[in-house]
Amino acid sequence: MAGGHDPVGGHVPVGAGVPVGDGGPLSLADPAVTRRVLAEAGLVDVDCARHEVAGTWGRDAADAGAFLAGWGPVRHRLAPLGPAVADRVRAELVAAMRPYAGPDGVRLRTAAWLVTARRPRLTRAAGAGSHGGAGPGTRLGSAVMAPRRAAALRGGEQSLREHLIAAAARLLDRRGAAGLTVRDVAREAGVADGVLYNHFADKEELLAHALHAHVRAVEAALEAAVPQPGEGDLAGNLRAWLDRSLALHAAILPALAGLAGQPKLLARLAELPALPGGDPGVRAEFADYLRAEQRLGRVAPAADPRAAATMLVGVCHDLVLGRLLDPAGAPPQPDPELVDALVDTLLRGVAPAGSG
């Protein structure tokens, strides 16, 4: 920080700083890490040249302080310290910027690495005759991660933030949240580890958004499977609700495995709107469906939709949670006789007298 004062470091416990090496939000500040990342991407003659220039950090001290407080590495350090400490840090950042404010805004010297590299010429055996490759003198310059970011997003319209959320959601679908690391998500997304901290305060914020995205995608895929009140016969509709709820739980519950042991992730989830889908959503949707059928006279007036919905969710838990305890087992597929028995049990509890 300019003038030797560090408003953030004064509030962060010893050892809680942001690492510069592999895995930290400032990982690319280390030229050795940058060279390794680009070498892994197949580039050669990587050069990292340090440059210092005057830059504008904000319109005034308040704007510059807000910019610094919202920067990924700063948010990463402040996240576990609580809102009171974060407010004090923001105030100190604004105060630290005031001596550098002028008619042209807050101007400070800033340092950056100008990174260049070369893509080697393809040999004849590896694809001679191609006219699209870069020649031996091609320089790939300026931003450290520009080549890899372009490759990760090529062919799509996602922002990098959306791309990271989608990559994390895929991992949650395959592996669940337990043991998932920043490096795992970065490898899935095809970016360097530190890139995540340019868009999220920490891994838990990213995973919380990814869980929401995963659940929304599952719900959207199964939306057409929801029967509408008054359509078809009641037994067939109940069977469709059971099939849809089982598929929903089979896709969502594994992604939630391990959350109980991750209090920071649970705290991040609490900051977002309630997860769509899941148990409360399924129970509420099915109960609302039965109430609508009650108004149409297709369900007994004395029936309790909440009790029937709880039975439905309980069946899904029984079948899906058993799979989580035995990941090597077959996907939850109840035999048709069990489905018929469950539907019959629901019908005898909710159907008007004399209905089939």
C-alpha cells in the first residue's frame, strides 16, 4: 500500500495473509507460476517483464477505497473477519487514498507483469499444411492469462464468472461438495487457480452459486414431468410425481453430500436465496398439487396434502440416501411393484370413496 500503510494487514491475524504461490488469489504475481502455467499450455519462450506506470484508482478517495475493498484478494482476506472489521478496513482504505486524490482522480504508481510467449510452429508430422497456426515469431502478449481464458471460453457466450460457476456445478454433480478444492474447479474450468479469486471472495462463495445453478438446471430438466391438476387419472399423476421427485432427489442430494462438515459453505448458502428444489420445494409443490385436486373433487376433502407430500419425500430419501452410503451401488430404481404399492397407499389415503 502507498506510504507503507496496510489497512488490511493490520486487522488480519498472523498467517492469514493471501499466499502468492500456487492456489492463492495472487498466484500469478509469481513469475515462476506464470511461466509454469503457460508452459503447461504448450507455449515457449515465456518472458515476464515488470513495468511500473501511473494509474487511476478511482474518481475520488471514496471511489478508490471501494474499488480496493471489492478487489478479490482483499475480499478473500476480509471474509472471515466479520462486517465490523470490514467496515473499519474500508474506512481506512478511503483515508489512505485521500493524499493521492487530485483533479484527475486518485493517481498512484502501479506495477504489472507484461507477459509474452510464443506458440511453437507445428511440425509437418503434427499437421503440416495448416495455414491457421502462429509462426515462430508470434508474440502472445499483455494479460497473463489471456491465452488460457480465451481457450476456456472459446465458442460460447458465457462470462468467465458464469464459466467458473458452470464448471463447479459439473463437479458438484459428479462428486458432491466434500473435498472439492480450488484447484479441482480451476482444472475443470481450464484456468489458473488464482483466477477464481478475481470473481469470488473464496471457494465457498463459488460453490454456493454453483449449488444454486445445479439445482436450477435439474429442476428445469424435469419441469415437463410435473402433471397438472385435473389432467389424466389420479393414479397416473401420483406415479409421475413419484418418478419426478425421485429423479430430482437422485440428482440433487449427492451434490449436497458433505455440507454438514463445511460451516463456511453453509454460511455462504445462507447469504443467498433459499435453494430451489430440494425437500421443502418438493413437499410444497406436491401439497399444492393435491390441494388443487381437492378443489376439483378428485381428492377427498378430509385428506391432508402435507402428510401425503411428506410420504413422497420420505420414499425419495429412503431410496436415494441408501445410494449415497453405497456409491458403488446401482442408481435408485424402485421396482414397479413398489411404485404401484406406494401409489395405492396414497390413493387409499386421499381418494374419495368409490374412486378407482
